[in-house]
Amino acid sequence: MATGTRQAPAVEAWRLVHELTGPARGWFLDTLRERDLSPPQWLALRRLSCGEPTPMGELAATLHCDNSNVTGIVDRLERRGLVERRAAEHDRRVKHLVITQDGRALHAEVTAALDAGPNPLAALPREEQRALRDLLRRAVAAQRAAADDD
């Protein structure tokens, strides 16, 4: 450290994660741009890829945006034939979103591109990759458990 003081290991780990992933941001955005997707559109497709009809309000909550914003995102995806709006069986005023076959294909394509992208972790030995993966899994599980407690 420049100041000579030691930081908590979690703080240093978090900063290293940012340092490791930060340079990939431009590549990530280019990967989406090449497929005419914005980050919010990609996040919507990713959420809808589970195949379950999703209410628009639930998608807005997942994306942490206003319902009016999600309408614009969905409008663009729907025009491209990637998602469909369907009236909910229980209430026709509620619109559910469903990913289409074209949407699934694009989701698979983007996922494959992102998984194969710049991966500085690939240079680590397999044993260290597994150890890091296992630690990150534990951190994500702890985060999910904390969110469930809220």
C-alpha cells in the first residue's frame, strides 16, 4: 500500500476484483454492441432466458429501474422478435414477458461470446482456478443468504 498501512483482506480482494474486471468493460460493451444490444437489453434477455413468463414489473425490479424504462427496453426487444408480451391468465391487464426462439438463440450466442472472452484467470493453474471459483461461490452464497434474510 502506498500509505504503508495494511487493508482488510476483503477490501483488498474487492479492489483486485475491480482491477481484474475493469479492463473487460469495453470488450463487454463491444460484444453487446456488435449484436445491437444495450446492457439493459442484455440483462433483460438474461433474466428472461429462464423460460418462465415474467411480469414486466418483476423485470423492472430485477433491472432496478422504473416500469416506464422497462417498457422502452421491452419495446426494442419485441420489435426485434426477441421477446413477446402476453396477457397474464389471472389478470389481462398484467403483461408477462416470454423470450422467443430468436431471443434464446441470441442469448446463447452472447453467453458463449462472453464466456470465451478475455479471461485473465485462464492463465492460472487449474488448481488455483478451482480454489478461486470455490471461494467466489462461497462469497456469492453468503451474499444470497444475506439478501434472503432482508
